[in-house]
Amino acid sequence: MTTSSQRSDLGSSVPDTGPRLRAALDGLPAYVPGRARAATGRTFKLSSNENPYPPLPGVLETAVAAAGRFNRYPDMFSGELLAELAERLRVPVSHLAVGTGSVGVAQQLVQATAGPGDEILYPWRSFEAYPIIVQISGARSVQVPLTAGEGHDLDAMADAITDRTRLIFLCNPNNPTGTPIHRAELLRFLDRVPSDVLVVLDEAYREFIRDPDVPDGVEIYRDRPQVCVLRTFSKAYGLAGLRVGFAIAHEPVAAALRKTAVPFGVSQIAQDAAVASLRAEEALLERVASLVDERSRVTEALRAQGWTVPDSQANFVWLRLGTATTDFATACEANGVTVRPFPGEGVRISIGEPEANDTLLHTAGTLATGTLTAEAKPN
């Protein structure tokens, strides 16, 4: 063993390469958060799919009370939260697991199912964390392009399954396009998936769905042990800053999630705020209904301006703009609205309060008069 003094004596004969890190991190794509504000003036943030409204009634008071005890570790088993969820969802507590947002639980699922040489399948474009958490695991991403209508190509996804496939992510509705998977096509797809492949229904935007043909993943999971459902408190419930999400899955998968969880990862503030949010259901439904109404208004107005907007079942809408994506996002920012650009592809626009949406529509209307490239101009 070489001591520190011996290394000093060796001098330059010992290469100073630093710690040896995993090759899987080479070229790891960075998660890009939505830009928070424009350079000057008041800015409306429509870039992160956040709920624009403050915490639900009683939630802030509950969180403040919990904050007075943060010198103590939280309940590692999230007992009260799991009991509340189990009662509401009509599932056994043993079928539930919590984590640091649904993306944290998704990473635990990857850790539990896949490693070097394995494959994880998902549509693309979809949630941008998927390729990151897959690459970290050492597994290989298999990305299946969306259809021309911006939805999941489930037939192509089924055809892409191999004996190395370990997990499949289905984002329903899809982020960033907002397009849903309908019940009949989902069931046909699941019938084609081998029983030893885990299918994850990522339902971060479940509360905003109004299409009756979009299934509730919890009902699908009940009779299919290979299905796991992800939910979050970050979107409809407005707890994005507290990082709490959960999974519903049959016992073997739920147990694996508990094994891969970071001990004490979900703070007591987050747990208590989540419970209080679940108990403020009437106010939640009112706020979600307001955002859904605004989604319809924004969609109709953009279409009236000539933009092509897919039907969204989430709290955002999607514009495919190609090479004009960055120009559109820059123009929005200059007018006091930040949107989420995916360079070369399109922009995702979160639904905010009416004033924010009005500002976005005014900007989009100005751009529709001809300031963008021909590729992105409205029809």
C-alpha cells in the first residue's frame, strides 16, 4: 500500500488522473430545467409544468408545523401517507412505495430491473429523464419514434422488444406532447409484452385527463403483475418543490422499490404536505378544472392563429417548430414568458394563470404574422 508520504516522494512518476469514474457517465445528457425568468421585467414561467397556484388550503400550515421538527429524521416508511393512499386507491399498503418525485421512483425501478447489457424501451421524444437514468444504470436505451400524430407507436414498440428488454416506460399522457394512450391500444400492447418485462405507466399528469378512453393505470395494474404505475404530487397538487411521488405495483416490484430507496429520502415536510393535499380534494378539483379550461382556451386560440396543436390531456401544450424552436422561445422570453424549448423539435408550453396564458397567446399571435421560418409558420 502506498502512503501519502510515499506518493509525495514519487512526485511526477505517479500520474495525477483523479478518481476512476464509471464509463457509463461519459456523454451523459444533462437534464435541462425550464428557464425560470426572462432577463428583465415580470416573467411568467410556463416552462416547467408547475401548478401556478399556491398550496392547497391547510397545506402550508401543515408544512410549517412539520418544519419545526426537521431536526428529527422523517418516517422512513411514510406510514401515514401510504395509509392515506391505500385507502383512496383501494390497494394494499404493501403495493405502494414512495420516492423523491415520480422521477426518483423511476430511477429506483431502473436500478431494480436493469444493468449493463440490458435494454430499456421508451418512446421518443418523451420525458427527458428517461435516457439519463437508463444510461446511469449502464443499460441501453431503445428509443421508438412517436407517430406522425405525436403519440406512442405501440406496434413499433412491441416489435422492438427483445430478450434483453427489462423495462418499458409509457408516459401517459406523454411529456412533452400531451398525447394520451387509449385503453384498447394499451391492452393490445400489454398482451404482446412478455410477462417478465416490467411495464411502467408514468401518470404524472393523471389528474388533468378528460378523455374517457384514457385508462386509469391503477385499474390496469390490478390484474397485471407486470404493470407498475407512477404518480406524483408535483403537478396537480402543487408540491413540486417538496419532491414526493409514489408507485403502485404488485408486491415483488414494490418490495424492490423499498430496497432501492434512499433511506429517509422523502422529508417529513413532504409527507405531511402530501397527506394534507389529499385531504383538500374539493379545492384540488376546482384548480384542476380551471387549468383544464385554460388548456382548452389556449389550444383553441393557438389553432385559430394557425398553429398545429395536438390534443393534450396534460397541463401543457406542444408546438412542433423544427429549426424555428429556439427563435420562438427567444421571442416568448423577450415578451415576458418562458417556455420549454427542445431545440430542433418544438416547444412545450405549460398552462398557467389566465394572465400568463394571455401573454403567451399575444406573443404567438405576433409570431404567426410571419417572423418565423417557413418550416414553423402556421398553416
